[in-house]
Amino acid sequence: MTTSPLPSTPAAAVAATRSELRGIVAAALELDAPVLVDLVAELETLGRTVSAAQAELTARLDALLTQEQADAGVRAEELGKGVGNVVAAARRESPHRGRRHLGLARVVQTELPHTWAAWQDGRIDEWTTTVIARETACLPLAHRLAVDEVVAGDPDALEQLSPRRLLARLRAEAERLDPAACVARRRHAESERRVTLRPAPDSMTWLTALLPVKEGVAVYSTLTRVADRARAAGEERGRGQVMADALVATMLGVPASDTEPAVPATPVALGVVMTDAALFGGADDEAHLDGFGPIPAELAREIVCGAVTAEEEVSIRRLYASPTTGELVSMDARTRTFRGNLARFVRLRDRTCRTPWCDAPVRHVDHVEAREDGGPTSARNGQGLCEACNYAKTAHRWRSRTEPDGSVTTTLPTGHRLTTRPPPVATIRRRVLPALHIEYVLTG
């Protein structure tokens, strides 16, 4: 009897198991529906158990890297810097989600033991565990352990809770044990109010406002009343359309309908990057709306033509793209910091944070190779980063460098390397296409 050799590393063992699992799934495709349901259920349990194993490994990785930083003399307040980004790179997700997973891994094993056991057994998933950790974060450890025992002490009951019922029970227990902490948490949450923007399908966008409950309900009720009055008066637009149009009319000072007057508003500058062929020649090269992302060429032409027709202030700046990659070419400066047109160029070129899987807006334009190490202040040595990623790259044993082809290679403390390139702005053709940055101001 012969046996196959054991994999040489734990990673190889997991890879072998993954290959075996694919074979099991392929064979199961010929089975009856009840068997498939059972297999789907078992795979769901397996996926939850695997995510718990990731958390356990993440906590150990955090301990090793933090100890390494401490041994190197890193200041106490900076210990752990960049670990979340390392985790994000391993999980191939945004640094924000990587840091969230790291934070969960740090506390769940010691501060939420019943939740941790249910997660390891595949009774709950990572998001449910995150909700339990989040809703008890404001409590002292003794109260947190008490809520964990009440809510997760019975894994069968925990598994049956819907997300809304789980949230209600967590908040009820937390408020019963420590009402003052819950009030303080609510006050802090109110200070975190904000408005965000993210792309939606079909060149639409989700504009989201995180507001205190009183103001949020009031705004929504106001828009609802506007829609109800319009519909009662015979308005043909749908209820949601009227609410959206009323919101836009209020903020931008444009009429919500032909019969409603515009309200004066503060001028707003918008920028579009597109090729000359897309603007003047009718080509279908994808355009880029600054602060949003890619949009179809037809929509970009419609935006520009609409601005010109409305006699809004329009300016055009020519940028040039590489004939081989379609990326914006570099420009140099003699200053020590990125500002003015150079900073604007880097932001237009990179669009979002250059860290892999991070789609956060560019907040900092920084040197790839540090200025104190001889790195020049140039577009080639510049990169757009979000605030968190810019701080993370200053952690112990992080290294970044520019490559001859214009890409940026970042070496993590573990020796793993990540390479990024800016997105192309022009479709590659037989000639170099200039890209146009068109800025116009909505004056209302």
C-alpha cells in the first residue's frame, strides 16, 4: 500500500485540501436536490470555521509583528502600525476591512469566549461575530463577558437569531448593564456623522448620509411629504424620483420640475478626464468623473455639452497619456512637497488610493521613495493614498520603490511584495491620444 507524501508546509496542506474539495463539489453536481442542500449547508459551516481559523492566525501574526516592532525599539504608541494592511494584503481586501478583521481577532478569543466558540463551530459567521463585538465595545470587560454569556452562551439559540433580533438583544443587554456607557457611545456616534459617495450600476451613484436618528428621520419625512404632495397633484414621476429630485433641487439650486423655481446654491466644481477622441470624435473611450470613477463616453459628452449649453464656466487642460499603457505621463517639479498642478495631476492619474483593493479617496499625495532618502518630488515618485494607508507605510520594515515601467512595488514587513499601477485613462491606439481634463462649475 502506498500513501501520498504529506504537504511540506501548512499552506501547501490547505491548498491540497482545497483541490480535494473542488473534486467533491464536481462529483456532487450529479446528485439529487436533498443531497445538494446538505452539501451547501456543510460548506457554509466549513466557510465559517475557516474564517474563525483566519482570525486565530491573524491574532498570532499580530503578536509576532508587534513583538518584532517592540524589539526594534518602535515607540509604544506606534506598536502594531501597518499590521492591518498586511492582513488586508493576505486576504486580498481593502485595508479598512483588513483592520476590522484584525481588531476582531484581537478581542474575540479573550473578551467574547462564548461567541468565539460558536464561531469556531461554524454556528455564526464573521459578520455576526463583528456585530457582537461592535455592540459590546463600549462596555467594561466584566459587562462585555456578561453580555457574551447571555447572548452567545446557548449556541443553538444564537444560531437562530436573525440580524435584527440579535442587534435588539445586544442593545437591550448592554443598556441594562451600563446605560451610561451606551449614552456615551451614542454621543460619540453622533460626532461621526458624515456624507459618503460610492459608485452604483449604470453610471449612477449612492449618496449616503449618516445622521443622528432625529435629523435623519426628519429629512426623510420632509422628502416623503414633498413626494406625497406632488403625487396627489398628479405628478407622473415615481415617488422615489420625486424625493431624489427634491433633494438635488435643494442642494444644487436646480428646479425639481418645470413648475418649481430653482433655489440659489453655492457653486460646485466638477472634473471629467476623457480623451480628445471621446470628446470630439465620438469614440467610446471610457471617461473618468473626478470623485466618482469611470463613466461612459456618451455620458461624459452629455455632461460637458450640458455645461456649455447652460453657459457654465468651463476650462480644459491637456494631459498626455503613454502610447503603450494608456497611463498619464509624468511631470516634474522642484518643490519638496506635492502641491498645485503636480498634486492635482497625481490625483487625476491615480483616482483612488494606490494600495491594492483599497478604493478610498485620495487624501494624501506622498513620495514613494521618501524625500529624506533622496526621492524626488515628481509625478513618477508620487502616489495618491488615503490617510490610513499613508500612515501605514511608515511602519517598521515597510519599503516602497518605483520601477522602471512606472509601477510601484511595496514590500511588507513579512517580505511579501505588492505591485500597483495607475489605471489607464486612454484606449491604446496607433498614436498617442491626449487626455483632456475638463472642469466646469455648476453656478445654479
